[in-house]
Amino acid sequence: MPELHKNLIAGEWVDGEAIPNINPSNTNDIVGQYARATSDDVKRAIAAAKAAFPAWSRSGPLERHGILRKASDEILARKDELGRLLSQEEGKTLAEGIGETIRAAQIFDFFAGEVLRLAGETLPSVRPGITVDVTREGVGVVGVITPWNFPIAIPAWKIAPALAYGNTVVFKPADLVPGSSWAIVDILNRAGLPKGVLNLVMGKGSVVGQAMLDSPDLAAITFTGSTATGKRVAAASIEHNRKFQLEMGGKNPMVVLDDADLATAVEACANGAFFSTGQRCTASSRLVVTEGIHDKFVGALTDRLKSLVVDDALKAGTHIGPVVDGNQLAQDESYIDIGRKEGARLVFGGERLNRETPGFYLQPALFTEATNEMRISREEIFGPVASVIRVKNYDEALAVANDTPFGLSSGICTSSLKHAHHFKRNAEAGMVMVNLPTAGVDFHVPFGGRKGSSYGPREQGRYAAEFYTMVKTAYTLP
């Protein structure tokens, strides 16, 4: 029996019901056993975080800087080990798992620096002799709820700024992939965090997540996940008058114009739509292609898909790993069936694959003759499924790209500076890519969308301070 990985509450490791962490590349492989927290565990974690907040929020910047930097150094030193764990539990390729682990280290390093760069303002009052100081302070206990598709990077970009700005944290990772999250909590705990500053409560959203939403003692919640759950987070937060930040997915377009470099466009679309098994909120699942290049593009992209190897995430030479679990695989297959019934043409893939080990393997699926009104073009599938939508020209392409309830990422492949600049200004998305995949962003710049994709201040970079701090204005008459 693998070792039980426990929850961390008030600086102590706490037992709970053990659940297996199953490898989607090999369902016979148990990655580890992880303890599920109860609602009472959550209450104790929140109480511990609340008790730890006064001292942590007033701690010196060098203390916070040192802990975050130490965590960054250990994550980077263990990148191969942690990347392998990530790929083993989530199913993305080993190269992607190591890359995500490096990104987590970079995030902690960046916010270690931000601790030393947190500045305020001193302004003259309109009243003579009075000075005004404008400063930022931590908001209090922050609830962190993260998804399964980036099990180390997303926790890093939420926990690092929360701690850097003097908040305490109650962290609930996705129940499906707790291993990477447990590892970074263990690293931070050993890096010297005082008891209660960071608490880990693993388990079901219906139990752990709900107990967090019900607590009046959480000052803020940052959430990444489904739109339906995001709405519940928002409603519960409004009731308790707490800050909340939501990232809820996308249905991202990649426009390919007649003047695009074909090789660049094909690689951007193959990467954006299908790498990481398409399980990215920034994935380009709508490929909006003008008619002059349409047939060449479809042929070249199909050839590219034929060259991609779908296999065990840890195997050398694998381009696309398995779907994360059986439920997600069933959802992907359901949408492939919906696409066929709606009249789209499945020109490649969409079949389950058998490999040496039992796993959730799915051949990437590419539809053509899709319209923007079809469900496969409106709803987030969250798998290796993309649809090509044929349009006449740039103006129609822009209109189709923007015709979505989401607005996270949007891309265009073109050699025209005119169209590139116009698209950057007029794409209704929080992030725009030109001749690049829609998925793939830097760690030091803001991340987030608009419309149904996001709510609240941006994540990452210096913009993270908008959520994780509150502004105080102080007046002084000497």
C-alpha cells in the first residue's frame, strides 16, 4: 500500500479517508494514496489561517521573500521528479510536466521578488500640512480552489501572490490530481512557513469546497474551474461580502487568413488545439479559416495530426497523453457524436486507442464543415477536439471569432500587419496571440479573460496585487 499523503492543518499533518490517485496512462498504477478532508477539517483549517493572519500579515519582507525563494529553488532542483509525478497523475507528456514544474518555480521566484517591490504612495493633501499615505495590505484568509489540468502551475500562481502579500491560505486542489499540489505544500511547509499560514484540505468539491464557500471567515476566494461551479462561488461570496476571482474556461478561436504562412498556422493550431490533450482553458477549439487557404490548411493539419503519437505520458516520443479520466473521456466522445449528428464532418480521429497499458487514450478529432452555431462550436469540450469553420474574409472571421459567450484567448495567423493590429484591438478576449498558439502564456504578465471566461482582477504578474491586497489611505497631521 502506498504511503498516505495527509492534509496539512495548523502546521500538522492530519489523517483522513484514503483515496487512490490513478495514473490515466495506466489505470493499474496507483500514484499514491491521499487523505480526504471533512467539513470539520475545513473549519479547523480556516480557524488556523485566521489565527495566523495577524502575525504573517505584519511579518518582515525578508522572511516572506526567503520562504518563497527557498520553495522556488527546491521546485526547480526537483523539476524532473515533480514533472514526472505531474505527468503520471494528470496525463500530459513528460516534457509538458517538467515545463509546467519549471513555470511553478519561476512563479514563486517572481513573487519572492514582488515581496521586496511592494510600494505605496505619499501624496500631499489638498489641506495644508496634511500628508496622505496610500498602501496595500493583505486581505486576510484566502481560499484557493484549483482545477486538475495544471496541478502545479495554477496552485503556484494563486498561492505565491497570496503569501507574498501577507495573506494566509486554505488550499483545496482538484480531487482528481492531488499529488503535485501536495508536493508544493510540503515544500512550502518545510521552507519555514509558520503554522496555520498555509493549510491543505484535499477532497471532494461537494464537501471541502462547499465548506469553504459556507465560511464567513474567508476574506477572498480565487477559483479556476467550470462555469457552473464558478457561478456558485460567486453567489456564495456575494452573500458573505468577500472578494472573489473566477477563471472559468473558454471556446477560443484561431483565425487563419489566406495570407498566413501555412506551416506556422498548422503548427500553431495543432499545438493550441491538441497538445496537453486539449485540456486547457486556452485551447483553440474553433479554427476559423478563410476560404482561399481552407483546403490546403485542412490537408496540412490532417497530415500533422497523423504524425502525432498518442501514448503513455511518460514514454519518450509521446506527443499527446491520455485524457485525464473516464468521465472526461466519455464527455469528449459525447461531443464527437454530437458533432456528427449536427452535420459536421469528422475528417480525422475521434476513436479510442489501445496501448500497452490500460488508459484513457483518444485519437485527436478534427471536424470540418462546422458552423459557429453548432454545440461543438459553442460549448467547451475540454478535450482533443477541434472544428474548422470556413469563412469568406477577415471581417467575417473576426465576427465569428467574437461570436461566443467566452473571451479568454483569441489568435490569428496572418502576414498582414494591418489585420494583425486590427485583430489585437478588436478581438473580444483578454489575451490575443498573433502567429502563436492560443495556449501558452508567460508567468510574469497578466492572465485572464472577459465575458463568461473570467471575473475579477487578473492573475499573475504585478496585476495579482489587485486581488490579493486591499488599499488603505491614511491621513497624518504632524
